[in-house]
Amino acid sequence: MIAVRHVSKRYGATVALDDVSLDVAAGTTHVLLGSSGSGKSTLLRVLLGLVEPDAGEALIDGVAVTSGARRHLVGRVGYVVQEGGLYPHLTVGGNVTLPGEAVGWPRGRIAERVRILTELVGFEAAMLLRYPAELSGGQRQRVGLMRALVLDPPLLLLDEPLGALDPIVRADLQAELRRLFAALGKTVVLVTHDVREAVLFGSTITLLRAGRVVQQGTFAELARKPAEPFVTEFLVAQAPPPELREYF
């Protein structure tokens, strides 16, 4: 479904992406893993058509993603960011219904879709009348997910969707997202710096460093057959310290 071919992007002297290539098969979850500044979020924005590469191209269903081709992506791509990226002046319901209103869906169709989504993500319908500031971080993230799913897109792009949540809420939503991904069967590209999330979600993991692909494969392949010492260094850095490992 997604093909990225030799994509490079610079911002002045800073290399954001350096000859990046990857494929994402339909119905799979692909994790872009790396520390801050590795290029993973820039790559996601290339897939959205928000950033135009200096070289190479990204294709979705065989169509090159460009600023001029953004129309092709409407209804085909859902986008989720930290805290949901909600508009504070709109109610929760107003935020969720925006995509349907933008494409001219009738009110009845939008209302039915919202009803289905509130049940799907475990959100209380009564809270649709509240404003984002009245919600917890986990609730805002569920609202952002509902908004991304309104048009039932085949592709979901998630940029550090759980990064701002406390550990307990984060663990709950990780389990919830795994259930949703399995139930919906969508193609998912998820950006994270968290190795545990990469293991939980990724059928394929692409580890990036300084805009370059270091290694791609399953977690087992990265752990057992690292392409270079950095792979092991990155994975081990997030493991519990020796004195705590017996408790996990």
C-alpha cells in the first residue's frame, strides 16, 4: 500500500531524511522507531503530503504523494498525533465530526458514524458535549482516534500517539490500540521512540538514526541480527537496569 523510494530531505545543513526506502503492505502495522531527530516524524509528514522531499518519492496505492495530490488522500488516510491534536474552541463532538462535514456527509450519516466510533473506542457519548480542556490525556487521545476514523480510511498514520500519557494510561491505551488494529484490519504506520511499543505493535520495524534507515525487520531480527552496534545499543538502552530485571 505504501512505497517510499529513496526519499531525502534537508533543512539547511540539517539532514532530516537520507535516502530512505521502505514498503508497507496493506493490513500490516509498520513502526518507525528512533530517538528525537531521527527523521521518523518527518517521514510521516512526507506520507501526508505536508513535507515535500528534496529527492525520491512516496506512493500510496501507486499514487505519488505531493501537495497537489492531497485530494487523493482525503478519506484514505487518518492522522493521529499526541493529545489528539484537538481544536480547543470546539466541543469533542465538533472535533470528531469535522472530517465528515468537510466532505459533505449528511448529518444522519455523521451521527451514526460517531455512535459507532464511541462504542468502538469506549468513549462515553455524553462527553461529546464537553471541550478538550475538560478531558484527561487518555480521553483526548481517544477523541483524536475517533476523528481519524470517521471516514473509515484504510490507512492510519500515528505520530507518537501515546507519548504524553502517564505509564498506566499509556499501558491501557496500548492494549486498546492493539485490539482496534486487529479488529479493523487497517494499514498502520506508527511513530514511536519506545521499544516496548515497537514490540507490541510492529509486524515490521524500521529503526532510524539521523535521517537514515539503520535496519528494517521484525523485533527478533533487530535483536538477534543487528545490522550495526547502534541497533543493540538502542534496544538495550530502554531495558530495565540489572537490579530491577528479576522483578519483570
